[in-house]
Amino acid sequence: MNLHIQPLLLALLIITTVMLPFRAMAATPSLSPATYESLNSIQAALGESRFDDARSQLDELIADLKPGFGMALAYELYGQLFLLQDNNREGLRWYQKSLAEDALTPAMEAGMATSVAQLLLAEDDFQAAIDALAPRLSKLSAEEARQQQAKKETASAIIQPLAYATLGSAYHLLKDYQQSTKAFEEALRRATSKGESPRENWLQMLMSGYYQLGDYQATARVLADLIRINPGKEDYWVQRASMFQLLNKQTEALSSLETGYAAGYVSKTSNILLLSQLLISQGIPERAARILEQHLAQPESESREEDWRLLGMAWQQGRERLAAIEAINKAAEFSDDGKLPLFAARLAYQDNNVQLVLSQIDLALSKGLEADQKAQALMLAGSSALQLDDKPAARRYFQQALKHPHTAANARSWLNYIDALDQYGG
């Protein structure tokens, strides 16, 4: 079974503010108390949706500021002003101006670059998003390494996991799955190191990337993580089983689906069929039959011919021929020909249930059979009737078989045998 990856929405595109509360920056040498108070006032105006007031204050502040940290923060607030009014293009322009000042702290720079990349992704400019983010992350990760060497407590806080997830999304959308998976792995590593649970949409993108690369083992590993955080999503169980099938690991494929089924997470008819097929292929047909039969018995189950055929196959391989015949007859209800009842008749004959053979053949003949199949059915019915010592019925079936070239000679022999029985009192 092939894995069908559903299209993934870019759920990362929630533009985040990178500004720290201004109280935390009051002691920053490059930010004067007056500038701090102005920025704080503007932020309050934005929080109360007083956009005209905020813009007026920003214009006054920017006119008085020199390039540097304060200007970068003012540009960022201008970007927020436009974003809050759903003007992403203008918000992006001001965020880019804030970055261009090259005056933000490393952590703020990482956050701002992430927001710029997200806005570019929203504009479907994937390469520009990479160009805006990748070089800065490379530079800032080197800074992290230096701070870690110096054993500074802030080292791990410079780049947040979202930055690498945003970069991974941009690479993914450009179909550069090698770089995408690398970035998402780093995002997840950082999230884990912070004690955060992995985000489902990040894992989905990582899983999709590994699948596109043909790395089915890694895809299965990520699907295991997805199942841990959202076991109720049935597709994850099925996709993981599909990965193991692609890896020719049928036992693991069965284990994945059976675990999901036992926990109540695998319930769709198509997935129950897949589970049943895996059980049959692994030599456990009785369990396959019980699972499928229980599913088809549910009132909400919309069964099809192939469902009942598979149930019949499972019971047949489990040597439960009567149950197999019952399932095959249910499958026959969806068909206008007599092939399935004839098959059931042969199963009944193997079970030495000649009375059932006759009823199945009568059903098959009533539905209609091709000439060769009809001739074989008549011969089987004749021999079964003879076993029941119903010579008139046997004679009737064999006489009909005389009309078919392939069975005429054999039918004549049986009729002669019946005549001899009548003659000598047999």
C-alpha cells in the first residue's frame, strides 16, 4: 500500500512579535530612558488599537532617533502597526528595515529574521524567506557556540525552535527536502531541549520530507512520534504500516495496525481490510476473519462485495468452510452472475456437505453462468444428488450436462451408470 501524504498547510505562518517588554530593556545602554518611555507608550497604543495615535508617536520618535538599537525597535513597532491592520506587505517592509539596522540583540535578531521569513512565506516568496533567514541563523548559531564555550547562561536562548521550523518550511515548499528535514530536526531538537512537546505540524512536514527522500525508515520513526502526540489520527497508524510494507517488514506493518486497532484508533473499513489482509498474509486468517466479521456486523458499516469476498477468503484459509460460504453468499448479493455461489458450492463439496452443494448450484444457475461453468456446475450437482441417492435429480442434472460439448461424454457415462443401478436394483 502506498503512502498518501495529505497536503500540509503552512500552519507556521502566525506572525510573532519578537519585542521583549520594554521594562526588560530599560537598563540597555543604547536605549535612553526617554526612548524607552516613548516605545512603551507606542506599544500601549497598539495594544489598545489606537493606530493613529501610535503612528503619530512613531513619526515623532523616528524623526528624533539616530540609527541604532532604538531605531530598530521603532521600525519594528511600525511593522507591528501595519500587521495589526492586516497590511502584511508594509509590515514586512518595516521589519526588514529593523533588521537592516544590524543593532538588535542576537535573540531579537533571530526572532525578527524569523518573522520576516514568515511574512515572505505568506507572499509565496520561498527563496527570499530562505535568503532572509538562513545566513542569520548560521551567524547566530556560531554566536551561540561561542557563548556556550564561554558558558554563558543565555547561549541556548538566542535561536528559538520556530526559526528552524520556518526555515524548514521554506525549503520544503521549494522541494529541497534534504535541507528541510535537516532544519526540522534541529527545530525539534531545540524544542525537546527546552522541555517542549514536539509540534504536530512540524513532525508532519518532517515526515513528508523523509518520505519524499525515500527514507522510509526515518518516515516510520517520525510517524511513531506523531502517533505518540496524536494517537487518535487514524492515518498515522496506516501510514506507518505502509512504510514498513515499503521496507518489506510485514511483521512490523501488522504490529502497527493491530496496535492501533486494539486501542480503538483504527476503524475505517479500508483500514480494517488492510489489517485483515496483513493478518491473512502472516498466516493468521482466523483473527482476520473475526475482526472483519465484527466490523461488517456494525449497523453503520457500508459493506461492499470485496469486503465479503475477503471475509470468505479468511474463513476459507482458516478451514471454516461454512462461515466462508456464508460470507461468499453475502458477496454474491452484490453480483448478477453465479460465479460466487458456484465457488461456494465447491467449498461445500470439500466439506462433504452435498445438500448444501445442490442449493448453492441452484442459486448459481438461477443467477446465470457462462457455458463452461454451467456445464461444470451441472456435473457437480449430478454427482452430489447421486450421493444423496436422489437418482431422478441426478439424471436431470446429467441430462442437462449432455448439451455441453466438454461434459457430454462424462455426463453420458454417469447416465449409463444410473441406468445400470436402476436395472440391477442398485
